Amino acid sequence: MISILRITILTAIFLLGGAGFAHAQVKFGTVDMNLVFSEYYKTKDAQAKYADAEKTANDDLNGRVDTLKASMKDISQLNTDLQKPDLSKDVADAKKKDLQAKVAAARTLDREIADYRSSKQKGLQDQFLRMRKDIVDDIMKTVNDLVKAKNYDIVFDKSGLSAGAVPVVLYSRSDLDFTQEVITALNKNAPAVPAPAK
């Protein structure tokens, strides 16, 4: 009994000592990936390009919707005209024919608008995902280069959240953080910002 207790205590001491030794050899680092992503100049460029593409698509879509609204107004007016009792048969027949053509054109335009909206949304989403992937690839390459240069063993994203929406890294010393170095390395080739006009 005493020998089992002694072996257990010695094993615990060995494991604790070993854990302390292993901890001393491991170099940790942290990076705030959200901050890196938002401060990278290519992210800002991509956001501006995406906003322009979205505005162009919305302007085009609004133009089509305005055309449809005008067509619906014409259809409504033709329906009102057809209710007039003093219309001659020839005029009524012409208006009915015009009404049928306008209703068919409006239905076609309505389908085109729905298809256009769907395809543009998918196109914009694909564009966003491509731009985001390129940016993330750049960031990861820079982070990995710094990890190798500084000999980090483990690096945590301190902006990450767990499944319970709690920060994954609850605490880390500020000297472990190399976020600013990542941002500086990423932005070293940023184009010069033009001076504001006076």
C-alpha cells in the first residue's frame, strides 16, 4: 500500500515537473485576426470595389423596376379606359390588344427582374468570397512567415469566439501579441494615399 502511494506521488511529481519543463520550451503568440483583416489595405480596396459593384447592380435593377412600374401604370390606365361605356368597338378592341401586349411584356420584365436580382446577388456573393479568400491567403502567409521568423510554437487568434460566443483566448499577456507586426508587414507595399485637395 505504501509503495503504491509512493509510486503515485513520484509519478505526479515527475509529470508536474515534466509539464513545467515542456511549458518553458513552448513559445506562444497571439494575433487579433479581425483587426488584421480590417486594417489590411487590400480589405479596404476590396470593400470599395464591392460597394461600387453593388451600387451599379442596384442602379440597373432600380431602372428595370421603374420601367415595370411605368408599364403597370399604363396597364392600369388601359383597364380604366376599357371600363368607359362610350368606347367604340374598334377602339375597345385596339385597347384590349394593346393591354394584352403590355401585360405580356410586364410579365416578361417581372421574370427578368427576378432572374437579374438572383444572378446579381450570386455574382456579388461569389466576388466577395473570391476577394475574401485572396485576402485571407495573404494574411495567413504573412502570419506564417512571422511565426517562422520568431520561432513561435503555438499562435492563437485572440478575436476568435467559441461555440458559446465566448472568447477562445480569455487572457493573454500583451507581450505575446504580434498583431501590429502582421499589419505593418501586410501594409508595407500599400499604394500611397493621395493628399487631400486644398
